Amino acid sequence: MIYLKTPEEIAILKKSNRLVGKTLAEVAKAIEIGVTTLELDKIAEDFIRANGATPGFLGYNGFPNTLCISVNEQVVHGIPSKYTLKDGDIVSVDCGTIIDGFYGDSAFTFCVGNVDEKTQKLLKTTREALYKGIEMAIHGNRIGDVGYAIQHHCEAVGFSVVREMVGHGVGRNMHEAPEVPNYGKRGQGILLKEGMTIAIEPMINMGNKGIVFEKDGWTVRTIDRKPSAHFEHTIAIHKGEAEILSSFDYVDEVLSHKS
């Protein structure tokens, strides 16, 4: 069942999602060569709790950490570890929070040190595709319009769209209906209605669209071990343009001072 949110509920969702954006910015400050992904996870958990919220991923279906951290060929759901970030890595950080019973959910892929041009293009294209999808996420359009916009933007420059992992509704549960694929046909799929809140999250591979699940039961990586990028916003559907409830502004501010 798809739950339409009231303006009051959307306001709480925005509060939760903005905290995710601020948490990602705290993580961004610490991303550098030599840092472990487990250290990044602790920064996030401490910051979320210090702001009176609960980590949304910790314990979710048994997930052991606050962040999903996926490096290079890992697509999503990587488990923080003693892995040390290296020059040229890319690292996708997916974060969730709970405030007053409502979830926040957003993700950003970062560069570590000097990343090659083709990989930088993958990140740029994936982030652009997220906003192309958001542009189509308005009352009266369909889920397929969102997926088509993302797919077309990425495949036009030779990248591929992961099929098995998709976006989703967000609310009192982390994953609600509807599913939001990053591919599709215009005019197809579930009708978007005002009050729907969804996470749009392109997962885009440099090479083959195929993925495999690692033995840890969580980590998803590309089948050809080429890099993958992941950007995500939670949004609210309106009759005009969508309202982005999460934010990259805090991260962009941090990165502007690091460059």
C-alpha cells in the first residue's frame, strides 16, 4: 500500500532527511587517504545521536552499522570495516536517520585523492541523472517517467543502470511502496500523486549492469569489478516540482573548502 503523507508528516520527514545531509557532511570532512570506513561510521553514529536522532540503518534487518559504505566496485550496502581509503578510490556513503518515527535516507559518492577522469565522469553523470529523475517526479507523471529520464541520461554516455536495486517509498518505514527503478518506459508504471514521498537513487556502473552479492550477505558489487556510483535524495511529490527533503548543500559546502 502507498501511504500519502500530510504536510505535517512531510515536515518531519524533511527534518530527518536534513539531518542525513548534515551527517554526510560530517563524514565528508573526514574522508581522506588513510581513514578506515569504520572510522567514518563512528563519526556518523556519534553525530546522529548527538542531534537527538536514531541511526536508521543500524540493526535494520540485522545490518551491523550506521552507514552503508561501498568502495569502488561495490554498488551498495557495503559494511564499514578496517579497510583504509586509498588514493583514487571512490566511496559511496548511504545514511539513514529516524526522527519522531520518520526515516531520512540519502547517499553521496565521494572521491578520495586523485580520481581518474572517466571515474569522475561516472560520478558527475550519476548525480546529474538523479536530478533528471527528480524533474520528472511530479503529480500526474508515472514511475516509468522517472526511470526513463535516469536511464536515458546514463546510457547516452555509455554507462549502465543496475536493474536489481531500486529506489523506494520512505516514511514511517525505511522501505515502503512503491519501488522506484532507475530504468523504465515513459508513461508506464504507478501514477505519482501529491503526498507520496520516495527515495530516488541511481546506481550506475561504468561497465556491465550486472551485479553479484558478496558472501557477507549485504555487499553488492559489479560483476566485472568496474566502478559504480550512487547518489540518492528523498523527495515529496507535489503538483508543481518535487520538494527535495534531503540536501547535498552541506556536503558541497565541505567539499568546496577541501578542494
